[in-house]
Amino acid sequence: MAQVVVNVMYNAPADPEAFEAYYFGTHMPIAEKIPSVEKVVLLKGLPGPDGSPPPYYRLTQIWFADAAAMAAGMGSAEAHAATGDIPNFATGGASVMISEVG
């Protein structure tokens, strides 16, 4: 079975410093409680070679062993708490894409 990744892509926030403080100080401790997670990868966008802004400010990858593990983890109360928290700091909005590794 293929690993499944939940990708949360954050648009540029109104206040990057406030975003970072909340993201690491409040949101990630909530998100770290999601069950069945194999690993979490945190990425921050950089300007393109021409200096253009990145398409996303930040990307969070939440890795699961397979689709069943993802369904169990993302269906949990802990995942609902994490997803419900996103509007508290993601002033630029966020998108989610579920992907299969391979």
C-alpha cells in the first residue's frame, strides 16, 4: 500500500510574525496529537530565482502509512481540533491536497 500525505498549503498571511508565533506556539502542539501520523514535514516558501513570491507561504505535510491510517487519523477529534484551529492564524487562507506517494 502507498503512503498518503495530507498537504496543507498556507497562503501569505497578513502578519508573518504573528503567523509564525501562533503556528509553532499553539497550532503545531494541537496538530502533533493527531493519531496514526508517521511523520510531519514543515516547509516554508522562498522567493523564486527572479525574486517573485512563492505560491504558498508555508506547506505542512502530514504523512500516513496508507489511506486507512489517514482516514482514521484525520477523522479523529484531534484532527478536527487542528483543522478547526486553522482560521485562528491563517489570515491568507489555506488549501488542502491529499496525495499518494509514488
